[in-house]
Amino acid sequence: MKISSSDGKTVSEMKQSFYKTIMLLAMAAWSAAAYGQETITWQECVNYAHLNNPDLKSSLEAINKSKAATGVARSAYLPQINANAGVNTSKTIDKSPVDRKEKLTMSQTQLLASMNKSASSITNSFSYGVSGKQLIFDSMKTIYDIKAAESAADDSLFQYHIKSAAVRLELRTAFVKLLKAQESVDIAKQIIEIRKKNYNLVKMRYLAGREHKGSLMSAEANLEQARFNLKQAERNITSAQRALLNVMGIYSYINIKAQGSLTDTTAAEGRPDFDSIVKRHPFVLSARKQREAADYSEKSRIASFLPVISATGGVDQSLAETAGTRTNNVNLKAGLSATMPLFTGGGNYYNLEQAKAQSRKLEADEASARDQVMTNLEQYWIAWQNAIDSVEVQRKYLAAAEERAKIAEAEYSLGLVVFDIWITIEDQLVQMKQSYLETRANKLLAEAQWIQAKGETLAYDK
């Protein structure tokens, strides 16, 4: 059974991928215990989450449930056959009345004896049989019920796609945040080196009597802040690791390291065909299937006002034995039955009105779903393009800040600029390093949101 045509893999192939990932993670856990940390790729995260994420498991079971519901709807068109069997034992007591003339000639003792005198018989019986009923015509009510169930089953498949797209966004966000946390540690170390150099330069000028104590204390505070930021960045890695493991469906801690970087070569692209994306978007298709199921349910309610014709048949056999006498009866039955509701207290009418209202509601929901998807596509595509362009802008700001810092450091060493001007330039360098990191992470997150807005599932990365 294929989970979906877009996944491109059968359950068997997915299981093989799952077992391979299990082995990789087991090796990762062993390596982590032995060496402290193990690297995990984005593809490995996708493979594991694809089969182990609890939300996806729940959606898969919803598909199985809806398929079973379709089978239940189809069963109404198949013969309904029942078997019956029974064993019965009965005892009959017959107290015959005494004739009046006999009473006159009987003594009192004989009369009492005759009144207590009774006859009894025991009958053992056994019966069994088979009966059946076949629907012939129900004004297409069962057909509409089957079509409604099939539409619901299709909807559950699109709901799985929607959930898979949401899981991919959550997984990608957690992966990018782990990459960001890892790189934050490296940047925090770079900033410590910058602050150390600043402190040593200010201290040297202070000892030479060319700088006041306030400047020295400010440089020392900046160094302590940088050291604190490093500790904070290291702590954030653990939180990011647990968030990623949780989306993958792993609830025990593993010291993992995300492989990759926040730098990629993605360039701004032309405006995509939003109308084409909307037509195949799982959110829109799900709304359409829900509306179709409601339409079929409405037709089924209408058919409930019309006659139902069925064929019935059966065979029964009963065996009985009483006082040595045996009887054997065979009963064959066949016939047609027709039923038509005349008055149900208004239940059928209100059920129909309810179904009509549901159809109109879901028709409006389908139109709303299309509008919402179109709006999201426009919004997240623009946000992604802006994030791409922003990275280049921040890169140039960082390059400029690095160049200014080199010049200002030389000027401060020569006494050409005062401490306040020089340290402001150094602060801008630190800020630009952090802003460039943030911008690169936002670019990948904006891309993930754009992919989710298109309705792409975890199969997008396979």
C-alpha cells in the first residue's frame, strides 16, 4: 500500500529506511557515549521523523480508520446471513379431574390419593437454521453512503499530507535552530577574542597613563559579557538538541550535532505560478473532499424518504422427542419486503436540513481555504525573497564593520580617536556578527515556511 503518490515510496521501502536510520542512531548513541557527540544529517532526521513522529503515526491510523469505514459502507450491499441454533427441554404436568360418581364411591383416603395423582411428560427439542437478507433497491442511499465514505478516506489522506508538511516545518525549524546554536558558540568565542584584545589594549594605555579607569572597567565588563554569552550559547545547544530529537520521536537525550551550515547559495527567484500550486495544495483538496462527502450525505438523507426493497430467505429445522415420539420439521422461507417511512416525528426532515446546512458550510469553507492558501503563498514567498536579499545586505554590513574595526583599532592605538568612538565601532562589529548569524538563520526558516505554504511534505527531501 502506498501512503501517497507524492511520497514516492512504499511502506516496505520506508521500513527499510526506518531500520537503517535506527541502526545509524544506535551507532550514534554508542559513539556519543564513547566520544561525546555524533553528527546527524538533515536527511537522517527526515527519514527518522517520517516513520517515528507520533503525529504522523496518528494520521496514518486515521487513514486506516477511514478505509475501514468505507468497507462498512460497502457491506450494506452484500448479503446479510445469520445462523441460529437452540436446545430446549420442557416438562408437562397433567392433573386430570376426578369424576363426580367416582368421588361418591371412594373413601376419603382414595379421594385424596386421586387428587394428588398426576401425569407428566418431558419433551427434548433441538432447532437450527440459516436466514439471509439481500438489499435490492434503496433509492441509491447505500451508493451515496459509499461515495461519502470514499471522499472521507481521500480527505484523511490529504490530512496526512497537511500534517506531514507541518512536521517538516517543525523539523526543519528545529534543525536550523540547532545549526544556529552551534554557530553561536563559534561566534561567541570570536567575540571573546575581540573583547580580550580590546581589554588588553585599553589596559596597556591605562598603565601608560593614556586612558582612564572607567574605560578599563567598561572593557572588562564587555569581556565578562562575552564570556557569559558563550556559556549561554553552550546551554542553548542542549535545548535545541532536545527540540530536534522530540520532533524525530526520540525522547531520550542523545548528544547530537547537526551537519551543515547556515550558509547556502539560494538566490532570489521569479514569481511562481500560485494558481497551479493552489489547485494541488492538500489543504484545498482536503476541503474539497469534505464538501463532496457532505454532498453525498445530503443525497443519502433524501434517499431515506424513499422505499427500501429487500429479498429474504431461510431454512429452519426442528427436532423434538416426547415420550418416545419423534418429530422432524423443515421450514423453507423466501420472500420480498418493502418498507417506506411514513412518519418519523420529523427526524428525517431535520436530518436532511442538517445535511444541507453542512454542505453549504463546507462549500464556503472550500472557498475560504483557497483564499487562505493563496494569501499564505504570497506572504511567505515575499518573506523568503526578502530574507534572501537581507543576507547579502547584512554580509556587506559585516564586511564594513570589520574594516572599520581594523582602522579604528589602529587609530585608537595611536591616540587618534578617543575610547568612546573606538568602542562604539567595536560594539557595532560584535552586533553585525550576531545580526549576520540571525539573518542567515532567518533565511533558512523563511525557506522552510515557504515550502510548508506550498504544502510540501517530508517527501520533498527524499
